[in-house]
Amino acid sequence: MSKFPQDKDWKSNPHGFIYGDIENEYDPLEYALTEYVSEYEAGKEISLVVEGGFPFLRIFFEEDIMTHYTFYLIAAY
């Protein structure tokens, strides 16, 4: 993760952002370059989103060990 830009503390950010921000949370095509963490009961996920929303990468962790990752290449609108 040290290879990715980080300018926020995801634990104190209301949306879990590590880098960037959502310009319009209701329109994913207005996403800027962002990186954020989502925490779940079973683990956490880090999403890396490029400007415009696609493609993006999701990395999944359980007990701080990466279990798998998924690349999303297209949007289904």
C-alpha cells in the first residue's frame, strides 16, 4: 500500500478516504482519482478508483491478509 498515494487517515474520514474525495457521490462518473477503505465484519476492502470511475481495483483483506482482488473494467448503467 505504500506505493499508492495517501493523504488522509481512513479511520477518521467519514467515507474512509485515504486519497482524493468524491465530487458527487450520486454520480460515479464524476469521481476523481480516489482511494478508500470499507470495513466489514469479515474484513476490509480497499478501492482504487481512477478519474471517471472506471476501471477500478478492489483489494479484499481478512485479518489484514489479502484474500483476493477484482478489477472492474466497465460500468453497467
